[in-house]
Amino acid sequence: MISRKILIVEDSCDLRQMLGTVLAARGWSPILAESGRNALYKLKYEIPRVILMDIRMPDMNGFELAAILKKHGVYRNIPILAASGYPDYVARQRCLLAGCDDFISKPFSFAALQTSLTNLVSGERPKAIAATADESDP
């Protein structure tokens, strides 16, 4: 059976708890981390199937965390879904360059979140992100 563990890295306590509760109800096993540093600590003890992380966090932002994870031998193949309140092209590009595998704009629906997570764990690269990654700078 494929692991359904998901590491949720979100500095907002309310949103982190809500995401954990909703995703648990949908069959995921959430691991909750309130910061990039806390996520690195938790990864020492549990390896998730996928990571959902906020981009704007106080101690280590999501770009920094993604770059660290993608350089690490054990964590580099864990898909990362970046979540941000910045829905623009620049935020998407920065996420992809840092090593994130997909991007979702806040606020998002749980249906959209579930679709993104399902695509990531199945190895499917989202078409919107693939197109964005292939575009050259104007």
C-alpha cells in the first residue's frame, strides 16, 4: 500500500489544523509542522509521500525549504505542493526554480487541493505548471 502521509508546513495554526483535519478525513495521515525548521526536524522521524507547504513563513520561507529538500538525498524525490497567497507568475516561477513540483493559490478549494495532491502522488505533472515551466521570460 502506498503511503498517504502528508507533511503540512504552515505557520498559521488555524489553517494548519484545518488542513490536517480535512485531509485526514479524506484518507491522508497528516504530519503537522509550523515552520521550515520544524519541518526539517519532523522529516528526521517520518518520511511523507508528499509535502504541502506555505511559501511565506517567518524563520525559513518555502523557497529556502524546497531548495534544501531537493538537494538532500533522502528528501529530493518527495513531491512538494507550494501554497501561496501570491497567485502571480513570478511566485509560480520562484516556486518551480526552488524545486517545488506544483503550486496552488490561496484561497483554494479542497477539491482543487485534493486534485493537486492526487496528481503529485501519481507522478503526473500538472499541465498548468508544465506550461509555466516551459515559458521563457518575456
